[in-house]
Amino acid sequence: MNKKIIFPIVGAALLSGSLLGYDTAIQANTYNNENVNIEQDAKSEQTLMQTAQDKLKELTGNTYTLIQGTATKDSIHFKRENFKHDIIAYKADGKLETISIKINYDDLNGGKYQTKLKETWAALFPGEEPKYVDISESIYYEGTISSNAMQNKQIYMQENGEVYGVNYAPDNAPASVQKKADQVLSKLTDGKVKQGAKLDRMFVRDGKPNVYQYKYKSEAMEVSFAIEEQTLELLQADVNHTDGKGVDSYEEFQEREKEKSAKIKKLTLDTLMKNAMKDAKTMLDLDLKGYKGARSADAWDEDYMTFTKEGAPSVSARFNKDGSFRSFTIDKYDQEIDFYGMTIVGPPNEELKLLID
């Protein structure tokens, strides 16, 4: 009986031993492969980091110490050490995805844009230099924004050094523009506010009429609008009513955004077109008859629409969750003026520190 028990056990032991031996070989190969992959990934990231350093050298003339940023599924990210808000992203194949960095003008040490910036500022604003420079390059765009916060002036340049926009805070606007501004403010606030909009920006483009932007803010609403000088045409209007209801937590914010998104998704294109035609006429005295409307396919811009018509400037707009429209922008002369978020006022939100190895 013992033999009958021993042999199966021995057989099982031998069988188990052979399986264990087989498993061990597989695991060893797996570990080896993982080590190879880890080494390859590390080498790839090191190569990309050197590529990024070379790119920064090209743009600024400086050599920076880089650290790894937050990686995504499709790209590898880096940051300059001690700089919080850099965006330096490369695809795994080594192609640049996006680079966006801010630097003090005085910290440029040559680089791609310094000479052209100096010449451009001397020509447009004699005796002045920029204080801050924002350099951006990606698969879609190359260029730089430079600003002098004291004079609140900015110059937008493309890769080839061509200036495609200048804006600054003027002391005043022509009397005709100011008169129009008072009329527009009264109209956009339903007659509740007749004066008080602040002249915020003057946009200057080569060979095009100047555009003046005004802003008004109260506890109940925020209003901005832009007027073309020669025609007194309203090129942009934005009215945002504030309900004063904040959120106490990120969860509450998410819930509010989820509810907003659900309502936006239920809005039909037909409803939005009807509302757009009515609201554009009221806000900008713009007739959208004959325009084709298209909703944004981007989930981040689900409240965004564009309107196009052959022979006419395109129009972009944003709408509320009830389908009413809160903003319109006319892209005249095939040159888009970005009225939102592009203005640097004051120093960057961190002290820029130049680090050279």
C-alpha cells in the first residue's frame, strides 16, 4: 500500500518539479524582458530629455536642468527644474508635441527669437523692451508672445518673425468709439448700465482698422465687447450673468458640470440655430441668415459653435445650458483676434529663475 502511495507522490513530485523548472525558465525570461523594456524606456526618455534640452537651447540660448513631468498615454513630459508651469511634451517617436515656456526677456541668451524681438519692440515701441516672453511651439503652431507689464503692451509673433498682432492698454479711445461703447453697454445690460465700461485693450493689426475692447464687471454680471474704429462695428460681445452661487467642493463642481453637460447634450441644432439668430441680432446687430451652424466635436468645448457663410467672416459663439447664447465673435479679415485669456497683466505667477548647468 505504501508503494501505491509513494509512487504516485514521487511521480507527482517529479511532475511538479518539471513544471516548476519550466515556470522558472518562463519567469526568468519574463523578468529579463521586463528589465530590457525598463532599460529601453529609460534610455528612450533620456534621449528625449536631451532632445528637449537641445530644443530649449535653440529657443532661449540656455541649457536647463530638466525633470520628468506627468506622463500621459501617448507622450512623455518634462519640466525645467523649479519651473512649475512648463509644458514640454514629446511623442514616444521623438517628435515634438507641445512646448510652452515663460522666461524673463533679460534671461534670454540668444536663441531663436531674441534678435527679432529686440528689433520689433524698437520699431513699434521705441525706447521700450519686453519684460516677459512666452514661447510656444507645437505640431500646430510656432511663435511667441512678448509683453511689457508696466506699459501693459504685447506683441504676438510667428515663427518666421512676422508680427501678427499687437495689443496694449491705451489711455483713451476716439470720441466716436467711446460714444458707441456707451450705447453698446446699455444695450448689453438691458438699459440697466449706461456708462462705466473700462477701456481695456487696443488691438493693432497691419493694414487693418484698430479694435478697442471694453470690459464691465459688477456683482450681477461681467460684460466685454470689442469695437472696430473705422466702421464702429461690434466684433465681439460677451455677457456672463453671475448668480453668486459658488461650490464648496470639487465633487459639487463635478456634479454641477455633469448636470450642465446633460442639458447641453439635449439641445438640438435646430433650437440652437433659432436662438443664435435671435441673440446675435440682439447682441451684435448681426444677421445670421444664410449661415451654417456647427457644434464643436470636442468634449471640452461642447458649449461652442461656429457659423460660416460663403463670402462672409466666420462667427464663433458660446451658449448656456438653456440654449441661449452668451458670446459672439466675428473673425473679420481672416484674422482671428483672441479676446480671451491672452493678455499678460503683471508678472508671471511665480518668480522666474534662470538655471544654467
